[in-house]
Amino acid sequence: MKKGDKVRFLSEVGGGKVAGFQGKNIVLVEDEDGFEIPMPINEVVVVEQDDYAMGKMISAKMDAKQKAEEHANTELHQDSRSIKAILNEHENDVDMNVEEYDAADREITFVKQIQERTGGNKLSAYLAFVPIDIKDVTNTRFESYMVNDSNYYLRYTYLVAEGNAWTLKAEGEIEPNTKLFIEEFGREALNEMEHIAIQMIAYKKDKPFLLKPATDVQFRLDPVKFYKLHLFEENDFFETPAYLFTIVENDEVARPLVIDSKRLKEQMYKDEKVIANTSKKKSKKDDGTLIVDLHADEVLETTAGMNSADILHYQMDIFKKTMAENKKNKGQKIIFIHGKGEGVLRQALIHELNYRYKNCTYQDASFQEYGYGATQVTIK
């Protein structure tokens, strides 16, 4: 197997072209979207070899051999000595200790330059569980992956707990905008994975970058959920449905499992100042269209003690609750009024719709009725 060969995966659907290697056991496979996928070398099979590079090497060797023969013939014609004398002249100059090698056998050391993508300078990373046979979810085995959806390298540790004792399950480095296979496991292992911790640091190589805080999050894994088909959802990272745990998304770290009592007390004190005006935020038109006004002065009696991030978080909570309440109402139209402003709230809504609510459609709401600052969502 060499760079340029076309390969396919043995344990999952997909494949691509060999872009390089990591050590002796990991091959980097570039798919049709240019996304490099690290895979164990014994999990891929060559389906088409890149004969161009090999042919070029053989041609170069033949040209060199022909030139050497022509040069030798020229010297023989110009030299009046016997052939035996000419051969004996350089007999002692031959280094018998030189190791012979074939250039094709040498390890590829070329490192492809990391391609950064627009919007990738905000950290997003996930722990993913992928069923090998989604059609037999009650009996299938699973694969786990670390997904790095950012322009940063991630150094991570993946740990599981038994009581107060922690065990290191995996550790390593994930390249930007790639996913890293961790392991394959069966249902018998789920009971040992009920309490998971992920720790990460982010950085870039050979260039300056904005410093990101270290990440330390913990999850509770419910083994019973792995028997439910709806747990595994369509996503942007795998060709089959997967169960994704968010570690960090757009620089926002997932809420930790361990509760900080001091932080909880501060949050409770702050929440006393925030009184939601639920009676004003929702209304319905005669045709059944639900109207949700997300303006801060419509959903909050006061914003005292809140910064812009707190207000945005509260507005997004209302959006998510509204979507959850209406997810089974096929055909339901919802107008979210967010205002024109700087577009921060609208961008947050569009991101959620594109990522978490792909089965819904959205468009700008009627300008005559709502102006520029409203989005219409239709539940499908």
C-alpha cells in the first residue's frame, strides 16, 4: 500500500485515496470531500493501485542504466588498455558495506499541509458512538470516535470511572478537521463506560493562534439507550447515524456533570433577578401559525445582572423548547421574531436549524408583517 492507492474500508461504508501514513499502523484516507480519515491499516483494502508513480520510478532507472552503458562504451573505445586492466583499476574503490535498497520500500515522510476552513477557528469536538449494523441495533457492536471539527490540533485523554478511580481508555492527538477511531466494543462493555471524562487542550503548529482554555467535561452514558434506534441520528461526520456527545461547540464547553456548588449559588442568585414574561412571548394567528417574539424586552421583565451572552443563552433556550414542543406537529409553521440588530441571534438560530433540525425548512418571514428581523420555520 502506498500513497495514491485507492482503498475502501472493511468495517464501514466508504473509502478514498491514500494521502499519507501516521507511523506504521495508521493510514490517512482522503475521501471525495477532501476530509482525511485516520484508519488502522488492517481496516482498509486496496482496490486500485497508483501505477503512475511506480512507472515513473522504473522509467528513471532504465534511463540511468542506458546512460551508464553509453558512457562505459565511450570510455572503452577511447581507452587503449585491455578490458581486464580497466576493471581491475577501480576494484579496491568499491564499498562492500553499502546497503542496497529499493526506493519504493522506503517509508513515505511527506506531510500534507493542514488546510484550514472558514469558521474553523472556534472549537467544536465530539465523542461519537457509531453502530456497525444500524439495521440490527439490538445486537450490533459499536465503534467510538473522537471528532475534531476545528482548525486546531487537539491533545486529548479519554477516561472511564469505576467509583472514584479513573482508568485511561485512550489518549492522543487529533489533527484539524478529522475524526479519530478509538475502539470497537460490544454491549457487554457499556456497563464499564457509564461515567466518562474527556480532557483536551487545543493548539496549532508552526503558526501563531488564539489561546483556548483547557477542556474538562464528564458524561453519563446510559446503556439502555443504546437499544433505541432513535438515539442514533444523521450527522455531518459519518455516513450512518451516530450518537454524538458534545464536548465543546463553537468555543462553548458542554455543561460538566460535576456541579460546582459556588457557581450554582451564583447562578441561583442571578436567576432571582430574571423573571420571564412567558405570557407575552408566544401568540397564534388564525391560520395556526405560531409567533414567538424573542426580543429581550419581550421575554424578560428585566436584564439586570445579565450580559449579552446570558441574554442570548436565554433566548436560545426559548427557541429550543419551542422546537421540542412542536417537533411532532408536521406542517406547523413557527415565526421567530429576532430583530435585525447585528444578526447574532439570527445566526445562532440558523446554526441550530442547520445542525440539529435538518428535517425542518426555514426562510425569511413576510417583510410586510414582520419587517427584516423574522424567520419562518416549518416542521417536516
